[in-house]
Amino acid sequence: MKPSTRTCILTAALLAPLPALAQISDGVVRLGVINDQSGPFSALTGPGSALAVQMAVEDMKPQLGATKVEVLVADHQNKPDIGLTVVKRWFDVDKVDAVVDIANSAVALGVQSVIKEKNKIALYGIIGTTELTGKQCAKTGFSWVHDAYALVSGPARTLTRSGLDTWYFVAADFAFGKNMVQEAKAFVAASGGKTVGEAFHPMGTSDYSSYLLQAQASNAKVVAFANGGAQLVNSMKQWKEFGMQDGKQRPVATLLSVADVHAAGIDVMQGLSATTAWYWDRDDDTRAFSRRFFERFKAMPTESQAGMYSATTHYLKAVVATRTDATDAVAEKMRSTPVNDMFAKNASLRDDGKLSHDFLLVTVKSKAESKGPWDYYKITSVIPASDAYIPLSASDCPLVASAAKAK
């Protein structure tokens, strides 16, 4: 069987002296983790997200009792056709109850259509496109970590208003990058700034020299990278090689993780600004989870991996509370229950499916500022959930309008 469609089972029966839950279909709760397992975003999500889901299942063992839980894992290779083939087979043949992570905008939009058709649950991680919880929203689709609006609103508003008011974008030429640029340009303009240019690169690009030279020639005060993972790492390495690190232009990442900083080196990434949904070293709760994760993965968790632990835990708590894995009952319980864990405090699921939580505006430390491995971020400010997300009054999600009428 080809690697692209291979599924492996990470977690089988979890047995405890408690009785099994009452109405579990086929006697098993099945979760399918699908993401980029080996490509440019694998460090951000990949095997680490699968481990986080497995840890959540293990930590829920006392509540689950004798209920069996299986976690299936597959690699969509950032290709919608591969991703949808796997997900449809999971639902139709393997009786999967919920899919987790996805971590690709194009794949996610396809999955959203499938869960509507088959009435299944999706727990999305780092999905950039705002369409997922906008026009394409679903009553059983939950966006846990971020979208383009939340990622770009903080830096675009803050930096533009501080005088960094001309922007140039270097972006990935697919749904994620295009949506990021679209959202960021709107914020820059609304804050009194101007976009002076943009350049889009293919998924597999490794040489960013022409894009960086265009950005440099633009004389924009800010060069914003609407890419991520290995793409961002290579972009920033060449940024330094071209001497742009010591220039007058400010680099901003619309998607940044500690895995990216670790891969590139803090000397390459220093000074880079970004918004993040979560940081491992923020407080005692985040550090406790991260140390457990590090013991098994030998890397600190990214915001995506921490988010998938949180989403899986919340899903399984709803299964326990309703004593079933029936989609409608579990989804309703998830929506009505607040989220309070190491990922998000006092968070809740909105009518459009977004988990409403705070974000952090961060800047990568210099070598002199860092106290050791993985000590990478300075938290510049906390962006409250009320500012981080598009207001529900401006949402084009049909579920929002329906909820408003019901009230």
C-alpha cells in the first residue's frame, strides 16, 4: 500500500475496571488523525499531533473505563485528493467517528463537505482559510487553533499603527497563503497602511532568492511571510544570507512555531514577529504538559500539537458525559461546555465553530536573551479573544444567522 494512503493504529483498547459507556457504536470510539506527516508542515503538526492525540486518549483513560478507543493516522501529503480518499474510507469502511488536525486549508474545505454529508465530527488544527468557519461552516466542524484573521490581525494592526506602514508579502501559492495575504492587506489598509507588492511561490520551492530580492527592492518597511514550516525556515535562512537581517525591513511571519525557530536556529529567526495561539513556556500548566510531551517526542510541542491534545480531550469528555459517540449528541455537548485546560482558559465554541480563545503577539529572542534550548519567544502582548476573531455580527456563516433567529 502506498504511504499516502497508509493508515496505522496508534492506540487500541484502553481497559480499566470501570464499565464501558452505554451507546458506543461498534463498541469502539475511533479517531482519525490526518495531516502532513513528512512534508514541509510535518514539524508543526505531523507525528507530534498524532502523539498529542494519543496522550489525550491515555489521560482520559480513568473516565473512559473499559471503552475502547482507536487512533488512526494518515498522511495527506498536502493533496486534497489523497486526503479526501482517506477520510471517506475512514468514515465508510473503518467507522471513524471524528477526524482530527487536517492542517491544510484545501484539504479541510473538502473534509468540511464530507462531514456535512456523512454527519461526522472534525476537529481542525491550524487551518488558515476563514471560509472554513465562514460560508463553509458546519455544525460538526470545530476550528481549534487559529485562522488567517486571528494570525494577521495582531501584527498588521500593531505594526502599521506604530509607523511600519508599508508592507510586502512573500506567500505560498495555495489557499493558505492567498487567504493570509487577503486578510492581512485588509488590516493594513484599515490601520492606515499600504501594501506595495506581493509574490507567490509554489509549494515545493526551496530557493526564495528572487522573491526576497523583489521584497528588498520594494523598500517596504515590513516583509511579511505568508508561508510556514520548512518554507518559512528556508525563507529566513536566505533572508540572513542576503544580509537583510541587518537592514531596515522588519520581518513578520503570519504562521510561526517553535519548531520552525528550532530548525532554523535562533540566530536566523531573531527579531521575527508573529501571532501564536499558544506557547509552551507561558505558565505552569503549559510547562507541565510540554515536559511530558518532550519526554516522548524530544521536542517542545507547537501550538497545533497542544491544540489537538485539547480538542481530543474535549471531544472525549463529551463522549463520557453523553455516554455515546453519536455525532449530534457529542457535538451539542462540546458546544455547550467551556474549555479550561493548558491550551485555553475560559474558552468557548462559537456558533461558527471557532474555539474563542486569547492569542499572543510574540517576537523571537536574540541569542543573548535566550536562556537555553526552546526559550525562543518574548511575549509582547496578549490579544484577547474579543479582538482576535472576526465579530459574529460580521460572520457569513449560515449557522450564526440561524442561531440569531432562534434567540
